[in-house]
Amino acid sequence: MPFARLGRYEVKGWLGGGRFGDVYLALDPLTQREVAVKVVRFQGDATPYLEEVRNLARLDHPAIVRFYTVDLLEGRLLIITEVVKGESLREVLNRGRMSRERALEVAGQLLDALNHAHERGVVHRDIKPENVMITPEGKVKVLDFGLSRLAQGDLSMSMGGTPAYMAPENWKGIFTPASDQWSAAVVILEMLTGLNPFAGDTLEEVRNKTQQGVKEGRLTSLLPQDLVQPLLRALAPEPEERFPSCKTFLEELVKGEGEKVALVVRPLEKPEGLPPLTREQRQAVEDLSPRILVTGGPGTGKTTVLLARALHLLRKGEAPESIALLTFSFRSWKEMEARLEQTLGEKYRGIWLGNFHQIAFRVVSRFGHLLDLPREFSLALPAQQERIAQEAAVRAGGEKASREILKAFSQARIWGTPWEEVASKATGRWREMLESFEYHYLQLIRDRGVLGYEDVLYYALRLLEMEEVATFYRERLNHILVDDVQDLDRCQIALVEALSQGGNLFLVGDDDQAIYQWRGAHPSYIRGLKNRGFTHHRLNQTFRLPPEFREMAISLISKNRERMPKLYWTSREEGRARLIVQPLKTPKDEAEYVADMVEILRIKEGYSYSDFAILYRVKTRGRLIEQVLKKRKLPFTQEGGRTFLDREEVRVLLDLLAFLARGKSATIQKRLLKGASPLLGGRDRAVQELERTLGALEPQMKPSQALELGMETLNRLMSRAENSLLVTRMEAMETLLKKAKEFEESARSPTVANFLKYIRFLRDAGLAGGEEGIRLLSVHGAKGLEFPVVFVVGMVEGEFPLARALGVPQEMEEERRLCYTAVTRATEVLFITYYRYSSSQARFQETPSIFIKEMLGVG
Amino acid sequence: MWLRPLIHLAIPLFSCLIAKPMTWRDLIENLELKEPVLLGNLMVVPLEGSLNSREFGLLHLALEEGRARVRELGMVEKVLVENPSLDDLFVLEGEELLGARQDRVAVSSAVIPAREELELPVVCIEEGRWAGDEPLFRGGYVAHPRLRSLITLSIRGSGKVDQQKVWREVERKLTSLKISSATGSLHHSFTYQEGTLEELYGGWNPGERVTGAMAFTPKGLLCCDILANPSLFSGEWPGLLKGYALDALEERIRGRRGKMNWQRIAERWERVGKTKLVRRLSSRGKGEEWLLEGPGEIGRALITEDGLIYASIHPA
């Protein structure tokens, strides 16, 4: 069979081409080795070219493509080298800039290779990302040493180079090792920043920029400080002002690194902590489309796909700082953080990870001054924000109109509508009041140095509408990844879309699990994405649901009209799952039954307490279950659990309550202030101010009152340096406050001391026998979790679904989604329980929830 | 009466005309694949053999030498070819006709008998011009395979060429090659890239026995062009090569790498051989035009009383 041949080499493929000619993949029939054959055209006598090539043959360095031999064929030089598998640095940089660590690893090998060549009298002349290959093992290979001169076809002409990487003297035809150093510096700068400062649309423009050089201020704005001076020197206009060699350049560049930069680029570690991806998951993760939507039912691995996507991007060379991973809730955020840390170690820290408030907080912290927001602010408690809004509304319109103003304000915050727009739609006196409200509101938040949660989101959106701010984030963020997109409200959606302008958007969600419409979530957004050019990936394989539960869940949710059709199949085996629908007489009987079944299953079938979850729709049901579990001394944990109680800011607040309960004990005060000091940045004045707050506590205060006072002060004082955690700390403190209020609602004697006992019990209850306890959760709180055994209690009309939803289609659909979310938490055993009579004295029977019939496909 | 000459045609070509549909196997039996030639990222596989020895004048050469004229009729979709010479004149499908009121390409191959004139169906490749006083056209190159394939597909679908699609393809080509043409003419992609096309893809002339070629890039088959005999092929080769080179250059700019090995060639040739006649198209001039389709291929062939004059096969 005839092959395409180049001399004796049998051509297998085309690898690329440049000014010098083409490169082919070929087989050497003598050695049976695959080689790369570069075909270089030349004019006249071949002797000078062969001499040039012999110089190249003297190079022997792991980061320089190995040269094998040279041949002449019909007026063309054939240069035979090793085949380099991998991708060019250009292909890597097309996906975004690199992390500092990776960029310096590549730089180290590049500069070392150049130094080797320069010591042997060879100048590359055309260093650029296209001529640097990165192998699958992470090694650097520099291509085409000296070939740019050969490519001109006339060795008397000392030309070469690619304009945007050419040193000033190159434009005059002078090529020295110092000009290779310049070119390498441009490449390194591009790796670190994604920008070539000399790039231009015309040759003229490039030349002018090169002659002008790069200013220190520009580098300072782009780079970490320790890299500025080395790069500035390597980019000095005069060759003699640059480093004496690429070796000294490298030494200066990595001086700040703790250890010598490895000569071998380490590929990213194989990710731990993530299961192997299925084909459909991998397709979603590796899809290069700029707009991607991934949907899937319960247990299909949506969060795994999101994490895998982040890892995939990092492995492809994306800088962590160019990736934003947004989650809906505080808990999801902490889970993501834990998994990323487990997989990547310290490397994950560059990623923008957080819930929406966290991200919005960063935007406002940095650019808030553009809207005249306070430079330093603390987050206001919801009650505090309400008071400020109330005050502003009264100032604007008087007591009578304030309620209407507040309603409009709340709507605008939920929808993210600019206040000017709200006011512009009003007329006359009403418009004046709205405009005046904004004025007063801004004044109050400036005076008090606070912003509420909703303010942070709202102002972040306003800031992202500004070109300067939008450009800042567009240049930094290449990839926005969002979890639970069905739960986003309009403001959060607007934030995501604003941040993702010009970048890549990767959204994950399930509209069947949209359970926050009551809080302003906008689940129809996810349904509309397909018509907006999003590439849609469906995850059809569920790993959690047994076939029996899958059938039941689909039977239930298919009753909803407003949903994206889904078909999913389960990889679980049939025949092992159990569904028990159990009617009981009263709610108390129901609670006793649940406790009985926990013990029976634990003893007979070996489940541990932590394998059980009891999910309730209404708080009263949860409290009743809690009482029975306490009475039976069964260990349980509620939402928040043990972890949040261990946080520093929560411990400080608990000490504050203890201080109050023990008659302002000096010992406890000392302990409290010591614990608070790190939170306040160790500042004496801040600690003194906290001490004054302790003095203001009054013995008859309710737990929530004391906590609010303490939280207000802590918030204000927490160190600016801690601001990245400010939102986290706020949310943890809010959880404690919420517990206090719940306690006050249900306790007969809601004193501070009793509350502390309650908290102690919560903490201790989770530690019995070294096991975690039964999880007692609201349905909302169970989202995203899974348990072997799940009880869904209180399944009667009026409780689940709620009374307010009955007869209201949209509300019923949300209740159905809640129920779907609840029943899909179980992996082995699912109990659906309901009571016939609301109490032992009731005469009328309750109606079992319609959802039971829908699940079973009856009626 | 028209049937009689056909009976005398080469048996492989027409013996099965009544019995079964014509296949490429009959036609290509005596064609031989020769050692591929590498021209940058373009691989040309010469086909050697001869199907019939009939000689023709070539339109683009006749225009150059003043032996024929192509006249503007004032209608986009046709022009008048005047052949006052003593030779039958061959027009290649995709052949450029430049000047007059706007640049065109021939929609189909045709043979214009000696001393006759013919209204030739054409399609416009210069969206931005409908002006000019010059009534006559001059010759050019041959449109790139992707455009020729688009024309064939268009004819297969509706029997006529979709002008809009042709303009969009021309626009796409100009953009992909980063060429700014004031009138949006395909020909500018040849002229603006002339040096590059010559440097990268020049330097090979077909041998005496070469009557056709298969053109490959790393992406795959561009097209297969077969002419009646080596003389005809060598006359058309410069224009054909320019067309191939235009597609190859686009792929080079996009950096499309890939295999260019014998196995691919052989597999493709096998598939080209399975192409069959599916329909006879209305044609002008001598002979008739056939629409050919295969498992993944589409093409057209011009058959006269002398036999196969020209065939082009593209990936479908």
C-alpha cells in the first residue's frame, strides 16, 4: 500500500503548520518509532541551513523537544524530532489565565530550557505560547528552537519572532539571549494575567506598545507584588538592563516561593472524595459550551457534577480565582467547602465559594463607595434593618403611609428592582414620598454603618450595573457555577446573570425540588433557560432512590403541571425498599409510633440512631415529636445540630447569656472577653466596647433580647480583616437567635437560665454513646440530605399540604414539591404517617393527605 | 434514436443501463489510486487511468485566448456562452466567471457544442455588486469543494440552487479567512490569499496518466474529481487545486489536526465506489447530468455519447 511519504518516513497525520512549513506525524520504518517531521522550505545552498540545524542538535534538555536527525528532500529540509503529545500553552491560555503556582512551574521549566540553549549559543527567536507544549504529565516542551530564522528562507536575514512577543531590539533585526528573556517574560505575564500588554490590531500598534514598554503601575495592578520587579526588569527596554541570564531571572522570580520551584510541572492530583462520574455526568462536566444547564431528579449527583466541574476547570489550567461557586444555603456552602478542601487541599482557597450573600458582600465591600455606601459597615440583623426602614418610611411619609412604603420597599428588594424605577412609576405626592424614603434610608444606613442582608444583594446588583464594576468582575471571573438554581429569587438570578456577563455559566438544579417560592424563589427561571441558548444536560440515573420509591415519587410529582418533564432510572436494586403507610389515632400516638419504630428497627435490623430522620411540615408537629424523643431519652439533633454550637461567635453569645444568668459573674466575663478578642481583631477598644454592652444587659431580659443586644455589638466590632467570614458568623448567630425565639414560644418559663439548659440538652443529646442522634428536621431543612430510614409525619390535609394551599393551584404545586423532596430523602425504608383525629377529644376525622393517594397511584 | 449511440458505449458504463442502475464500480474499475502527495495539510491522491479519449476545449482557456465568450444576460441565474470555435467546449461545475455585472460560478458541468451558444445556469458569488458596463466575463478558478457540495445538495433537494445559502457560504468563507471584500466576492479569497495558497499548496503537477484526484485534509475527504482523461484533468487541475487549497487553508487557520493515512483513503474510495445513480437531472448542452448518491456521499456526473466526461463526489 502506498503511503504519503516524506523521504523514508510514512506520514500518518498532520500536526500543524507555521511560517516555516508543516509538521507531520510519521513513522520511521527503520526504527518503527513515531516521529514528528518538520518540512522547511529553503532557497539556494542547503549548507548554511544544515549548520544551523547542527546547532540545534547539540541541545539536550528535558524541556526542549529532542532532535533526531535532518534530511533533504526536493528543496526542503526535513527536521526529525520527537513527537510531543499534549496541548500548546496557547490552547491552555485560551481557556483563561493560570494559577500563580502553575504559571511559575511552567515558567521555571521554560527559563531553564532557554538558559540551557543560551549556554550553547542557540537563541530561540520566537518564544510564544504556541511554541510551548504542556504534556499530559504536566511537563513543558519548547518547540522550534532557531527555526524562525530558517523559515525566512534566507539566513542572511536575521529576522524571526512574533510581533506581540518581540523585544524592542528584535524590530531592528537583533536577536540575543536577552530578547528570548523578554519574550519569556511576556509569556509569563500572560500566564499570570491572561493579558499580553503588547497585543494590538495592527503591526504599527504592536510596535508602538513595545517601544513604550510596560509601566510599573500597570504590573502592580495586575500581579502580586513580589512578581512585579522581576518581570519589570525582564521587560526593560534595553537588553543590558535585563537579567544577565534566564537563570538569574528565574531565581528572582521564585525567590518568594517557599521551596524551589519544581522543574517538573505536577499535574493536579487525582481528585479524592468524588465518586467516579457516569457517562452523562462526565458529558456535562466536560462540555465546553458557555451556557450549560444540568437538571436531574433526587440522588442523580447534581452537586457531584458541580464539584467535578470545578475540579475539571482547575485541571484544565483555570485559575481558582476565575471560578465562582455559588450555593443557595449556608449549609450547602459549608459542605462544598469541606469537599473541595478534601479534594484539593489549600488550592481551593482561591475559588470564590459562598452563598449569594457572601458573594454580594464581597462586591459591596470593594465597590460600595461608588454608591456612597459606608466604607466600613456591619451586617444588620433583620430586626435592625426593619427598624431602619420603618424610621426612614416614617420620615418620608409619616406613620400612615409608612406601611405602604415598606411594602414597596420589600417588593423592590425581593425583585431587585432599582428604587428609581419604582419611584418613576409613581406620581405626585406618592412619588415624592418614595424618593424621600430612599434619601432617608441611605442616610440612616450611612450614619449607623450597617447594611441588611437584602441591602447587600440589592446594592451588589446596582454596582454590577456600573461599567467599571462589571468590567472588573468580567476580567476576573471566567466561570460561574451555581447550585440549586430553582431556589433563586429574582434578585439572586439578576446577580448571577450580572456576574456571568462575558463568562461561562454552569447551572445545576431540579425544578421539582423548588420549595422556596414562598420566599420569592422563581422556579420558572430554570424552565425558561432552554430557550435562551443553554445547552441542557439531563442526569437520568439516580443513585439514591430504590425503584419502588422512584415509582412513587414520579407518580406524585407528575401531578404538577408546571414542571420540566423528566424520566430517570435508578441503579438501585429492586425488592429491598419498604414503604409503610401508617394511620394512627392522634398526633401523640403518631409520635409514640415513630419512637417505637426507631427502637424496633435499631434493635432488630441494626440501624444506628443517625440513620433515622423524622421530617415534619409544621413546627408543632416537630415539637411534639421532640417531647416524645426526650421522654424516651432517645438521642436526636435538630437543624443546626452540634456544629453550629461550636462556632466561636456562638460560644461568645452563650457566654454572654451565662454571664447574665449567673448575676454578671466576673469569671465568665473574663472568659467571654478572652474568647471574643480574636473575633474583634484583638483590638482593645473593641473589647472595651463589648464590655460596656455586657454592662447594659438587664437581669429580666429574655434570651432573645440579650442575644440581639450582644449580636448588634459583635457585628459592629468584628474586625474588617474577618469580613470574608462576617456573613457566616451572622448566619450562625441568627440560628442561635432563632432557637431562642422558638424556645420562648414554647417554654413555660423562658428565662435565660432555662434556655441555657435547653442548649446544653441539645448539645448533650447528640453525644449519647458516641453516636450522632436521630435527625429531627423540617422538610425544608432536609433538602439535599439522605437517610436510610425516613419518617414523614403529619400527612393530613391542612397540615401537609398546609391549609392555606388547599384550593390554590400554585400553592398546592409547591406543597407537592415539598412532599416530593421529603419522600425522596429515603434510601431504604420510608414511613408515611398520619393521624385520624387532631386530639383524643376531637370528634371529626382528619382527611389523609391527597399526596398519599397520588404517591400510591390510587383514587 | 438517442438510445443507439448509448448502446455503443463502454460496456462497464452502459451494459447495465437497462438491467440495473449505473454504479461507480463500473466506472472506477480501471482507475488506480497512486501514492498520495502532501501539500501542507492537503493530501492529494492521484487517480490514474483513462475513461475516454475525447478531447475538449476548456472554457477558461478559451476565454483567455479569445476563442469563446460568456455574455451577461442581465439575469442573475444565467449567462450566455458563445462558442464560435470548432471544438466542443467543456465547462466545469463550480468554474468561476468573473466580471460583467457580478461574479458567478457555473452550477453544472456542460459541453457546449462547436459553433453553438448555450444559456448556462449560474449562481452569484458576489452579493455586493450588480453593476458594471463590461458585458463579457473572464475566467477564474474553481469554487472550493464545500461550495460545490452545497450547490449539489441544493439541486438534490429542490432541483435548483438556493442563492441565499450560496451567499451565506461565501460570507462564511471570507470571514473564516479574515478577508474583507468590498463586494463580498468569493474570488477575493483567492486573490487576497494568492501568495499563501501558492506557497503552501503549490508545487505539484499531475503526471501524464492522472485523470482524477481525491483531496483530503485531516478532517477527511474534501472531494473526488474525475475527468475523462489526463489531458482534461491537467487542464482543469490549477483551478481545482486552488479550490481545494482554499478549504485546506481554512482548516489550517483553525488548526484542525488529524490522521492522513492510507486506511482512511482506502475506506473512502470504497465508499465512493458504492455511489449510485439516483436521478437524471435536466442538463444543457451535450449529454446529461446524473445525480449520484452513496452511503455518505453525493455527487454529479456528466455523461455524453463518449462516456463519462466529468464527475465530482463530495461527502454528504
